[in-house]
Amino acid sequence: MQRFAFTMAVLIAGLVLSSPVPARDYLGNLSANPYNPNSTSNPYGAGSPYNPNSATNPYGKYGSPYSPYSATNPYATQAPRLYDSQGNYRGKLSNNPYDPESVSNPYGRYGSPYSPDSINNPYGAGNPYNPDSPTNPYGTGWKIIGGE
């Protein structure tokens, strides 16, 4: 009986360890700082239109207006996600105004100019004086994570 239990434990552990985990790509930081190499506002850094993983590359997975993973596709279903410096989720970097988690949804938690969690609220998460705010021209911004 012990051998059977051990065999089952090994089999279950093998299944758990071999299950596919979706890939996550770091795409840079959503930031107004053009001097930070990780900023999407830096055309020679993370914001380069030639970088294959850039949200500003119109032919890439995350910048194409036709990709379901793109920040610029208004119908994207799996747009890149935003995280602040403490690791808090801040919504999807998406042009989709109908996605409830999109920063472009004017009625959603992350897109409303009245929500404290919104990048579009200059007195909340979008405060340009906050060091990690994406609207601070000298700040670090928020991490952009793409993937399934």
C-alpha cells in the first residue's frame, strides 16, 4: 500500500510540474520619463518601435493593431497588464473602451478620471508628483507585463 501511495504521489507531482505555465514578458515601464531605458517614452529603450516586444512596435505582438495581445488593438482580449512598484495590479494597457479592466474604459476602475485607482485621475494613481506614477516625467512608471 505504501508503494502505491508513493507511486501516486510521484505521478501527481509529475503532472503538476509538467503542466504548461503561460509565458510572461516584461515589456518595459509605462512612464513619461524619456531618459529611463525601461520607459516606453524612450525611443531608444523599451519604447523603440524596432523592439519585437515593445508596445510601440506596430508589427509586434504587443503593438500591432490586429494582435489580441496588443495595447493598441481596440478589441484586444489579452492586453498587457500594468503593475505598480509595490506589485499591485493597475489594469490592462489597452485601447479597448469596453474591457472593464482597461485604462481606456472611462467608466471602469482603472480608466475613470474619478477612480482613485485610475491612471487618468491626476489626484489618484495618475498623480504626476508620485515617484512611480506613469505621468511623472522623472519617475519610474509601472511595469508592463504581456503574455497569455
